[in-house]
Amino acid sequence: MNNINQEYQDYLRDESRSTGQAESIFFPVTAEEVRTVLLRAGKTSVTIQGARTGLSAGAVPQGGHILNLSKMNKITGLRYDQEQGRFVLTVQAGVLLSQIKRVLQERSFDTENWSGSSHQALDLLRQSGQWFFPPDPTETSASIGGMVACNASGARSYYYGPTRKHVEELTVVLSDGSLIRLQRGRDKVEAGRFNIITDEGRRLSGTLPSLPLPAVKNASGYYLQENMDLIDLFVGSEGTLGIVTEADIRLLPLPAAIWGVTVFLPCEESALRFVHAVRSELCPVAIEFFDHRALALLKEHAQAQNFDEKYHTAIYVEFHDKDEVSIRNSVMQLGRIAELCGGDEEKTWVATNRHELEKLHLFRHATPETVNTIIDRRRRLDSRITKLNTDMAVPSRELDNIVRLYNRRIEEENLEAVVFGHIGDNHIHVNILPRSIDDYLKGKILYLEWAKEVVAVGGTVSAEHGIGKMKVAMLKEMIGESGISQMKRVKEIFDPLGILCPGNLFPEPIRAGE
């Protein structure tokens, strides 16, 4: 245990730019140490942290203890699933996405303490080409535990799906120190009931409700569906039900050909026509959007390559395919669509290898990085200011309407903002950059207004970042008092004292009997 002195001040905040308080911080390296901390905590609250890259303040403590899993950073095994024809990697919660990318690219692992079967699987992996883990949140320093906690996704989730789709098993420590191991396909919820045995031999059972989910990419609240895998309840639960200490994640063969294309278009209407056409006629793995404000921001802060100023909006499209002939055909068809929408082949950026792709990815990631730099500078003048960023998604039929709504209200409120993100999933981020506390307060009101509009048309208030502590009012708007009450009853089953991650998902600490 470490007291929160000056050395540990950074652990009171995350990428949301919010700051909290805590009594102490622990850095366990094993699941057994996690259990020990929880048993000692008693009724004192515990906030779980990974790499603290979240944008919803989920890792920001509200008193009590911090349990930081960053030192649980071992890749502990590998197996080959012969029936499915794929590899499954076992990782501790603190393993970073960047670490996974590196070891898979190099096919070089620290195999100390690996089992014989894991060594055999590694020999097979080295003989069978390149493999990869599909989820790709913008921040590659995200930890696997954090990605599981909020069901993280990214640009490629348009094709490959979010983290939930790639999790095969979880090891979870509950608030009373019990340890459960959840396996997809084995531990089921049937007729609303589940029944599992903890490592200590205790039977844990209960009844789970079913909550309606919006038919869009979603990371809002508990995943509660009829006859579901119990593992899916914990993916996206934001640390409120238990502490994920280890995960088995599925790998996929790396496609032989990967190309990226950035198309510049003369207006937003042309860009939206382009997106609709690409989705209906082609099969990309990612479609990303950058409005004119984002391009202007990058140009002003020297974060972008040169691009013709007459172009208003940019769309990034990525293709994966089995060979270069197939992928070239897709890119040529993309070019024809772009030309019909006002694009120019000579002004289009095409990346056909890893080095060129990295340049386009850096361009894609430069917008949120530049926004964070600006907000950090403004916070030094007024600490009450933080970044305001939407994470909402809508059905495809509402995409054009929501873009128009965002633009109209930003202009009416005279706010500085940029709009960018995963337009393939109808999921674009509005980042408001407050210049004053008045801007900040106007932006907060505007976000709740947008949330009501998005929910009314069948959308979600969070598509990938989770609810955390910053979007609690929006979640209530989305699922209502009844939905919140049902979620509270679920939390009571697994965390009856309500000590895990207080403030996440719910507006106040949840205690048994509420």
C-alpha cells in the first residue's frame, strides 16, 4: 500500500482531464494480491485502474483506495483452438494494446513460466504467418483490462466488432475476494438465471433482467440479454461488478493486403453521400470522418501533411483483403465513387504499405491529440475547464440529421469545436473546446440536449468510451429509472457492499437493499 503523496498525484486523474481523491493506492502483480487488497478493504470503496486512458473518468477515484493493475502486465500463455482454427492469447489485465501489437508483429514473447502446451502453440504460430488482435482504440497505450471494462472499439470495429467479440475467457475477482472464471459458451444465462461456482467452491447464482439494446454500436450500461453468455455481462461493466485480472483474447490471421485511402471532398453533403455509397457498394474495415473544423485545427497547429485548402471534409477508408489484386479493385471502385462525389484522384492519399499506413493513422490520431494539448493549456488558466466530447451513435437513417444538428447548434451557441470519428458506424465525436467557463457550461447543457435527441431516434449515448462518471445523467436519459433500478439489482448480486468503482454508471454509491 502507498499513501497518496506527491509521487502518486497522477493516479488521481485519467485522460478525461478530471481529478479525484483517494486515501491509498495498491499495485498488485497477481490475482491473489488483488484478493488480499479487497479482503482488507472491507467496506471501503475501491477504484480500479489500468492505463488511465479512458475519456469518461471511470478510473478517477472518489475517495477510498485505488487498485492499479498496471504491474499485472504479463502475457501468460497461448493456445491453438483447432476447432475454430485460431490462436487464443492469455494476458493479464495490465498488458497494453501496444505490447500485444509488438509481440505479435515480432512473434517474440517472454515465455518464462509458460506451460509446455503454450510453447507448442507458439511454435505453431511462428509457422503460420502473422496474426493480430482486431480492436484498435485510438490510444494504443490502453490496457486490456480497461478495454474489457468499457468494451472498447475503434476505427476497425466497423468490420471486426468491439472488444466483447474477441474475448473468450475472463478471470474475475469479486468484491468479497471470491474468484470466478468465465468461459464463452460454457457459462450461460438461461431463462434469466445463472449459476456458477467460485474457485473457493461457493455457488453463486441469481436472476438477471433483460434490457433492450439500441440497434447501434453501443457501450452504455450492462449488457443484459436473454440466454446470453455470462462473460458478456462483465465486458463493458466498467469495473462495477468485479475486477478482471486475466483475459483470453482471440487472434485473427493478419490480412495479406492492407491499404488505406484518405479522400478530400468539397463539402459535408458530398462527404455524407460518399460514406453512404461506400457502405452500400464496398466492404471496408474502417470509415473515418474529419470535418472542416478538424482539418483547420490540424493545419493551424502544423499537425498535418499539406492538403488543398479548397477541400472541406476528409474521409479515411481502410481495406483488408486476401491479395493485392482484390484490394486494388476495391480502391479503384472507391476512386470512382469519390470522383462522383467531387473528390480528386490527384489530391487523394493512398497508403499501400505499413510505413505509408502509419502516416495516415498518425493523421487520424492527430485530431484528438491536438484537442488534448489545447485543453491542457486552457486548464492552466482555468482549472474548471475540461474537454467535452460526445460518444454517441445513431441508426444509419439518422446520420445526416445528427450531423446537421451538431453543426447548427455549435454555430448557434458560438462554440469552438471539431467533429471527427467513426462515421462508418454512424458514430462521430464532437469535441467542444471551451474558451471560458461560460463555454464549458453551455457545452454541458448542449451535450444533454443532444443525448435526448439521439435517444429519441434509437441511438446510444456512448458507443465506445463507456459511461464512467461523466455520462451518468445521459445513461439515465437513455434507459430510464427502470433500467437504472434493474442495473442496481445486478450490481448487488456481485458487489453487495457497493465498494467497486463508486460513481461509475450510477449517480451515487450503490448499497445492498436499495
